[in-house]
Amino acid sequence: MKSRISLYVFLGLLLIALGGIWFFSRAETQTQSHVFPAVVNRDCAPWDGSAFTVSIPLSNTSDIAISIYQSPDFQFPASFSFPDESMSQGHALLLLPVGSPEQLTGTVWFQRVEQGTPVEGRFRFRSEAGVQIEGRFIAEWGHEIIYCG
């Protein structure tokens, strides 16, 4: 009876150890995602309200354009999912070298957005073709002047 208990304790500890190794190795690969240099500019929402757009060049000559339809001044982490039902949050597009842009489905997270300081965030999108695109970005402010209205 004691040998069975010892066997079950050993198997339980082995499962816990393997689970811990799997969890930490998975967390490590998620934090090491590719960091893309990007540009953020003020923009206008379709109704001429304040907005901003983050442009992320990808390595294969295509770009991601993430437009958020609100003022670029929030101090706390925020996330936006696309496409949203009301179409009032913004949109995310994959800009290809040839053809029309593809609507992206997924989420973008921002640490904070404040004009004049780099904008850091991460994204996880899926293209219409089913391609998974994810990574982190650090966006510097561009010098475009936008007048809405």
C-alpha cells in the first residue's frame, strides 16, 4: 500500500513539474514577440472627430494601419477589438502592395497614448485569408498636421 501512495505522489509531483515547465516556456515565448518600429499620427474619425492612426510596416512590404476613433490622450492601458459592431471604435487594415486593403480581425492593446511620447502596444490579428499576425510595436509620433471638420 505504501508503494502505491509513493507512486501516486511521485506521479503527481512529476505532473506538476511538467505543467510548470510548459507554463513558463509558453510565457517566455509570448513575451519575446517581434517588436515592430511604427509611426503614429493624429487623424480624423469618419464623423470628423479626433482620432489617431498607428502605421506598422511589416517585413514583407505590407503595412498594418490601426485607426482609433478617439483623442490620443489616455494614460491607462486600453484595448480595442476589430471589427466592432458599432463601427465607432476604429478599424484595422492590412495594406498590401497591390490590390485593396484587407480588413483585419483581432485586438490591439496600448499601454498609454500621449502625444509627444512613444506609443507602445501589441496586437494580434487575423487576415481575411486566415493568416495570423501578431507582435509588439513602439510608435514614434509623425509630423503630419491634420485638420478635422
